[in-house]
Amino acid sequence: MSSKNRNWSRRDFLRAAGAAGLGSIIAPMDRLAESSTESVSMPTRPFGKTGVRVPILGLGGSLDLDQLMLRQAAKLGVTYWDTASSYMGGNSENRIGKYLDKYPEDRKKIFIVTKSHAWTVNGLTKDLNKSLERMKTDYVEFFFIHSVRSINELDGDIKSWSQRAKAEGKIRFFGFSTHSNMAECMLGAAKLGWIDGIMMSYNFRLMHSDGMKRAVDACAKTGIGLTAMKTQGGGSVRTSSETELELAGRFLQKGFTDAQAKLKAVWENPRIACICTEMPNITILMSNVAAAMSRTGLSSDDKKLLHQYAQETRSDYCAGCNDLCESAINSAAPIGDVMRHLMYRHSYGDHDRAARLFNKIPQRIRVEMASLDYTMAEQKCPQKMAIGKLMREAVKEL
């Protein structure tokens, strides 16, 4: 068989395996959703030391979520709803507000999470008030600053602001999200003493690193609630391998897809309170709910195979240790951010979002990125990524 035909066969098999596994595991859930008017008993976990329990599966709100999607999520117990003042130009929050206006009885069971890119007290206040107005609510459960790269960005003014917002009853808990230097940010937060929760990139690729293990342990000991995002571990390059094929076949025999298995790998760590994931349609929602409620776990061999796959494809995945590569070049080029944009392009298939985010980088830096020498950055990269090639690809494609 030619290489071309073999590659097409692999993709066809993975697609067929995913469809078959999905159908086998969500069929009973589908019937339940159609017939039940009560909430499904979704497993919950404590959210740090807050005294609140949250569902282990959360709904990411950066996509176009219609009212039917929100209604089904609420019925199925997916009541951790993540949004942001910037998502869809504010329409994500508007749609949550429309839902709560129609189903006000659901407000008490929805754990609303929203976020701001503002780094000033006035900016945070403006974003929070606008978010409350859009969502037609007096408060949110969790408010955080988005995309923290260093714990030093959280100063005393932000601490005081969060305490005032709590005292005013506008927020219950405060924290941050991080895609970059995650372990360092989490370790720093554990020392601050006033961070309630963190949303961080965490998946089968990252969870085994010594740094991430220490960070999760430190946060757990100090009572910080942890929400995992980017849990599929999609990389800047879309690749396939014989191990991926073996993964799909192995999990199919157990009745779930490799995507569901990757969620299960994260839930294996009881210190992760919730997985927040984008679910663009009812089918994926049902699939993820089924994975959350299934009692079939991963065997030690399953975990070893996932770890083997992570090692084989490590050069395709940015682990978010941006300080290493970015400090090695004489430029302000945001390597880590660009790798995330390429992930949206290749792993999510979302070219529009990738291009929109990429083009927020100042034009001068975008032009410069194509001609920079990334040799030192590549030498420092633990993942051994082809950073120069990927940066030039981003400039060309995005």
C-alpha cells in the first residue's frame, strides 16, 4: 500500500472509530435527554476550599451557543458555564442572559464563570459591570483575569479590587486563567493566599511533568480550585501515528472514543475539580456527558499508551513554557501565543479565530516574525519544536 493510501486509510479508520464509539456510548444518554425533564446527576467535586461543589464537566462559551444547547447542558448537569466579556464580542454573555431571563429558576444551579483582559482596577470594574448587565444577574460565581503569564502581574491593587467586588456581592470567587508558564503561575498563586481558583491548560501531555505535578499539589494544599482547559492536547501541527491508530482501536473496544479517553485521563486526578471544554454541538455535548458519567476508567496500559503517544508527538505540541523560547530571541514576538493560534487552526479547525487572534499582534512584530532567527529558541524548547518553521507558517497562513 502506498504511503498516501495508508495515510488516508488511517484517517478513515479514526473517523469511523470515533463515530462508532460515540454512538455506542451516547445512545442511552440521548434517550434520557429526550425523555427527562429533571437534571441528570452529573458527578461533582469540591472547588478548592470555597465550600462549593462543581460539575466535573463545564461548558466553554467562546463558541456560538444557542438556547437549545444551553438548555440541554442545564438538563444534563453541565452547570459550570464559562464565558468572557470578549467572547463573540459580548454575545456569549448576552445569550446566557437571554437564557436566564427565560429560565430564571436555573440561576441558582448555574456556576457562572466570566473573565476580563483588563489589567487596571477601572478596566476590571467596567468589564464586570458590563458582564453582569449582559447576563442579567447581580453576581457571578467566579471572576478572573484571563491569560496571566506571570504571577507578578497580580499586584496589591488587584487583590484589593477582588476583595471589594466580593464585599459588594458582585463576585463570589476570584482567580485567573493561564496558557503560559502555567506551573510557575500556579506555584506563585499558592503562595499569595488570596486566589480562589485557577483555570489552566492541563491534559494527558502536560499532567506528567514534574513542574505541573508540583503546581497541582501546591494549589491543592492551599485550597485553590482547579479547572482544566485545552484537555484534548491538540498541537500546533496535526499529525497521525501508528500509536494514534492503536489508541483509537483500543478505546473503541471499550466503548469510547480517544477524545473521551483524553477527558478521562484528566479526571483520573481528583484534584482537578472541573474540565471546561468547548462543545460546539449537541452531539459533542452528549459524548462528553457520557464520558463524565461512565464508570469505565482507564487501565494502566491505556495510560501508558497515551503517554507514549504524547512522547512520540511532543515536537508538535507547545507546552506553554514561553519564558524559555521568548527570552532566547531579540524580539517581542509572542511565540507561545502564536503556537496557540496555530493550535486553533490545525487542531480545532477554526481558521477564523486563529486569524483574528493572530492579527491582534502589532503589524510591526508580525512582519518581523517571518525573518527572525529562532535557532536559540529551538535549542531551549523542551519539546524540540520547529519554532522557526511554525512561526513563518503562521505569518503566511494567518
